[in-house]
Amino acid sequence: MQPVGCRIAKMRKERCRKQLHCRYRPIYLIVTTAIATWTGHGSVRCMITPHATVIAQRPGRVTAMSEVINVAKAYDKGRTLFMGIELLVAPGALVPRPETELLCASAIDALRQLNVAEPRVIDMCCGAGNLACAIALKIPDASVWASDLTDGCVTVARRNVAYHELTQRMSVLQGDLFDAFSGLSLDGTIDLIVCNPPYISETRLRGDRAPLLELEPREAFAAGPYGLSIHMRVTKDAVRYLRPGGILLFEVGAGQERQVTTLLERNKSYERISVVTNETGEGRVVMGYRKGATT
Ligand SMILES: C[S@@+](CC[C@H](N)C(=O)[O-])C[C@H]1O[C@@H](n2cnc3c(N)ncnc32)[C@H](O)[C@@H]1O
């Protein structure tokens, strides 16, 4: 048995640690993201000491978006493959990348595990509609609402919906994130939201990532000073649309998984937050469940 004085000192120390954690968590997020952006490295882990000193650890290269595919060739052909499905592509909408198949496969797995009849799905930032169409084709009783900001994306996504004869179960709407769904009474009814948002910082788009803008639209890549502006907004706004137990899944840039996990944690409306890694061990999908399910 520890002496009382010793136990009180231990409790005080623990309380102090918790207070420091709450107070400095927002600063932590901003500082780690800023270091990652300024240094051109991702995976910056910081330790906040009781004196609020920030120590950067373990930097690793950020790979923002696959350059393996030939965008010009895909636009030339007007077609590409995604999840084994033929998709129409055209300038004005990002050519779907192979790495986004991890997000799509994770969403399909998660939906199958939910095991609900006629699941309701949102594809936020739908681009060419690749995620929305693939999910609708693989889950034949799903209803899918897709949305994007730009005319180019909405046009291409609607062409893909028609091409795959999905008009009965899919709608493509246009607007700034969830604004597109206002008036549709979707609040609290959605089983899964999938989102591959833009995630490249303005600094990098002016620097080493500038070549991405040669053929594809800026809206597909630009995500504010730290590359997280859309993740931040969607994390907050998705809460209103997900039913309790519903799932939010994001694609993240390599090295961003820690920051996006922290966003979901800090929101307090999500639980069972996890990272899905690709074959090389990079965390490229972050997911969490809307709190409040009874089971
Ligand atoms: C990385 S692309 C992803 C496209 C597609 N989902 C995919 O997986 O290939 C990001 C998309 O987000 C859209 N976007 C950017 N800002 C947006 C906003 N505020 N509201 C809705 N969509 C937005 C862009 O137009 C672009 O199509």
C-alpha cells in the first residue's frame, strides 16, 4: 500500500498530464501538420513535454498522389479501369487512381459487415463517380448520392451513372460539400460516407506537385495551407448525415493518417477509429463509426 501523500501526488500528476493533453492537443495538430508541410515530409510525430516543447520525430517522404498512371493517355482514350470497372473519363475530372481502390474496397467491406438491407451511401467529392459507381455495382441494393463542386466532375459522373445503368439508385448533385444535399432529408439516415478529398497543401502545389495541375483540375488537389481543409470540414459535417453506427471513410495522403485520425478523435462523435494500410504498409485510409449505436 502506497502512503497517502504518495497517492495524492500521483493523482495530481495524472490530472496535470490530462489537462496538458487537452490544452495542447489542438496546437499539436497544427504544429505537426505545419512541420510536415514546411519540411516536405509526412509522418511527423511530435511529443509535447510538460513544458510544451515540440520534438519532431521520424520524418518520412510524403507521396501525395500516384503518378503511375498516364493521365494524357486516359483522357485520349476517354476510359480507364477502376476496381475492374470501365469508367468514362474526360478533362475536368480527375482520372481515378489505382491507390483509391483501397478506399473503395474498405468501404465495400465495411458495408458488407454492417449487413443492412438497402444501405444508403454518400460519395463526397465524387470526381468521375468512380467510388459511387463501383459501390453501387458491387452492392446491388445500395442507394448512392454523389456530389462534387465542379461542372466538369458532375457531367462526367452523370455520364458514368448512365453508362452503367444506375440511374434508379444513384443521384449526382453539385455543390460545396454537403450543401448539395440540402432539402433531401438525408439527415441521420446514411450508413456510409466515402470521401477521397483533395489533400495537397498550397505550398506543395506551387512547388514539387505543380506538374499535377498540367492536365487535371486544381479543385482535385488543393486543400488549403496544410492539405487537410476538406478532411476537417467533412469530419464535422458528416456527423449530421450519418446514422448512429454509420461509417465515415477517408482517403489520406501518405503521412497524413495521424492528423486525420486526430481530427476524428477530437470531434468526439466517432468511435472505433482505425487506419487501413496498403501493401507497402502506408496508412492511406482512415475510418470511424458514428457514436450512438445501441448494439
Ligand atoms: C482527389 S479528387 C477525388 C475524385 C474521385 N472521388 C476519385 O476518387 O478519383 C477530389 C474531388 O473533390 C472535389 N472537391 C473539391 N472541393 C470540393 C468541395 N468544396 N465540395 C465538393 N467537392 C469538392 C474536386 O472537384 C475533386 O473532384
